[in-house]
Amino acid sequence: MNINDNLSHLGQTLLVLNEFCTRRENFFAQMPQNSIALFKAASEVTRSNDTEYAFCQNKNFYYLTGFNEPDALLVLIKNKDQDNGNQQNAYLFCRDKEPLAEIWQGRRIGAEKAKMDYGFDDAFTLDEIDTALPELIKNKDHLLYCQGENQAFDLQVMAWLTKVKQAIKQGAKAPANLFDCAAIIHELRLIKSDHEITIMRQVNDISCGAHLRAMEKTQAGKFEYQIEAELLHEFARHGARHAAYASIVAGGDNANILHYTDNNDALVNGDLLLIDAGGELAGYAADITRTFPVNGHFSPEQKALYELVLKAQNAAINEVKEGNTFAQLNILVNEILTQGLLELGILSDDLATLIEEKACKKYFIHGLGHWLGLDVHDVGDYQVNTDKQQLRKFKAGMVMTIEPGLYIPLDDDSVDKKWRGIGIRIEDNILVVDKSINALGHENLTAKAVKSVADIEKACASTH
Ligand SMILES: [Mn+2]
């Protein structure tokens, strides 16, 4: 999708250009003086022979440019100018206009239009890159790039540096400091702007609609891939042409395979269906999970486990607010799930001991949630130091998933047979909001995808 698609979809021409310029300003503010930063676009990836996978732009590059063509390079330069303070320049290197290639493969923006439409100080074609970059790197003190993200690019940067070093006798100086700037860009991406929140609301609305459609269309005897097709249909017809990740459509015991994407089994009357799917819009992901009965009615065991997961999820969501942490939410969810499993007879022992031992982790085998944004498992640290306890305090503008689950595989002999083969996850996308704007301290972006037992049975009933 190019920037103009985003614009027409959102109708916010100026806002979008300003948005990307603001993001670059925020990055410039953290660059040391007399430094250069490089961000590489993604390349196309071969699927087989002469066909490629759908192009997916490098998300750091996209965050700073909105430019959606492969192989481009963003160059940010911060000079120390004694007379005028700091001087900042943003340059783009991109594919040249090429009429024949454009007839076969599609339109290219070209350097001239890129400079005008994307707010760069200047733009050049890729064939200039190997002569221009050593010149731009020369005499800078610091070189910033995301190290190790793209091995071919790491080698290219080293080749440019070598070229600078070869000119030392002519008075050139190579940067003494190579700086991995991934952490800077990741921290910027973690706090969403109003523009990003607008897009994330849209992609979540679309994806909620897809889950509701799946509930309506599900019937015993249909295949999992047929329900996947309903999801993709609903994403695409609202502008989210691709899923943000491979959709998980898992009937019955398949739900106990966490990343099940085979989606090729028939749906069985009496089973649950777990769907973990979200669309991608203008680069932003939704990540929603709903679990509902294939025949539209929960059995007593399914209902008991489902309502336990839902209770834990709602309790965790209620605590998403500024100042709280994932660590706190984990304590709460552990208490609720462990107590519930004890009451159902799935766990047995003294409650305090079970909570202490985090006994529910036998059945809740993944994390409670993750950051969400341009990547479905978005960037940004969870720790404040190296204690690995997810003690980072929530802040307005963060978006995260809250997704507890319970999984009891068919072959788990340690529990009563009636519980086996049930896998449940419920996942919402939650935005942290300043309490002066929203007293809850958060906004559930996926509230439109119903999740109470009564609402789900109603949504499933619309074709049953
Ligand atoms: Mn998730």
C-alpha cells in the first residue's frame, strides 16, 4: 500500500505527511551531534521460481517514511553547524522510474515525486547509492543503524565504511562509533500517536467484524479453511487486504496447538472453535482471539472453563491503566485461574500453595499479552532493567493484547475425561488512556467482538 492509499482511506492528507515528518523529528532529537542514521527498506522475497510473497515493508523504515517500495534507504543526518545550531536532513534513495519494469511489475514513485510527496529534503535513485553513501558517512562521529536486522545490509554498511577508510590519506575520517539504534526506534514505536490510534481503531473494527462473521458462518461439517476464508473476505472488503499473521482457525483439540495454522480439519458438532486472527491496515495489526461453540451452544464443561478464562481476562483488562504493569496483571490472572481450576476439581491442593506454585501455568502455557502496533508482537521493552519481571509501567499511548487461555489436550490423562480436548483463549487489544480522558484508564479497541456466553450464543445463532 502506498501512502496515497492510506490517505484516501483516512482522508487526512496533510496530517499524514506531518505525521511522518514528526516521527523523523522525534528520532533526530535523539541522534548525537555530527551523526548519520541509516534505515533500510525490505526487499521482495521469492516464493517460488519467479513469484514473490506479498511485499511487507520493514516496519522501522515504514514508521519513519510511510514509503512502501522495496530496497529504498532512508538517510538521516544531524550536523553540528556552529552558526545555525543543529542542521538536520532527511534523504531517500529509491528505485528509478523505469517504463518497461513498471508495465510488468507496477508503478514506481521515483525520486522526484518521493521528495515532494513524502517530505524529504532530497531524494536520489538507488544507482547513486554506492558513491553517495561513503561521502555522506565521511567525517561523521557516529553511524547509527539497526545492527543484525538484515545481514546483507550489515555487509553493505561495512563496504561503505571501508571505502571511507580507504580515503583517510585524502583527509577523510570514518565514524568511530557504530551505534545500534534499534532501541531508540522501538521506544518511539511503543507509544502510539493519535494518527496511529485512528488506524488501529479502524483495523480493530474491521477485524471484530470478521470474528462476528465467523461466528455466523460456522457450522458442523464445514472445514476450518472455509471459516478462514470468511475472515479474509471480511478483512479485504474493508481495505485490510492481508491478514496481519497467519490466521489460526482451530476446531476442538487443534486449539491446544498454540500456533495451529493448518486449518484443514472438518468442524465437529459439540467442539469449540478457537479463532486467532486480525487484519493489517496501513501496516498496523489487529490480534484478536475468540472461542465459541461450533453448534452455537456451550456444553456445561466448555462454559465453566470459558467463563473462568473470561473472568481472568476481564479482571486483567480492568487493571490496564497508567502506572500498572504486566507483572501485576500476571499475579491477578494466576490467582483467578488457579482458584477457578481448584473449584472445578482440575487442580487439587491447598489454594495458597497452588497460587504460590503458579499451578495454573500447567494449563495456561503462554504469556498474558504483548505490545501491538506495526508488528503483531510489537517492539519495545517489557522490563525496566534486567530483572525479567515485566515491571515496566503502562503509559498512555501503549497498545497491548490481553489474552489468557486454558488448554487441556485430549491426551492429558491427569484430568477427568470431560475436560479433555478443550482449548480456550480470549484476546482483546487494549489502548492505555490518560485517566483525565477516560476514567477507566484504557479503551478496549476490540469490544465489538462479543465475548460473553450469552452474546456469543446469540451471534452464533444468527444462522443456526
Ligand atoms: Mn496475541
